[in-house]
Amino acid sequence: MNPGSNRGNIKIGLSVGIVLKQDQKSGNITRGVVKKILTNSSSHPHGIKVQLEDGRVGRVKEIN
């Protein structure tokens, strides 16, 4: 399972790779640092939704 699917693995300030909403078809990864965790549940099959420090929002696919 994707480590980004478990909320416990994600902390504010962590460097992650996310997929933005508009990149879901292509699977293009955007890298950044977590500013805010937006998913409240402990896990999500498509990845925990986060906001990066630059304001972009997406689901975590990899943890760097």
C-alpha cells in the first residue's frame, strides 16, 4: 500500500510528492513540503490530501 495513504506517516514540514487534481490522469508528481493535512480520516486509498507550503493541494503518493 502507498505510504501516503496512511495519515500517521505524514507530518507538517515533511517533503512529499503529491498528485494535483488536474494531474490525476497523467499521474504527474509535484514535490513540496506539507503545510497542512486536509484529510481527517486515518487513511485514504488514493492518498492523504495535503496542502503544500506554496498553496497547492493534492494527494500524497510518495514520502521523500
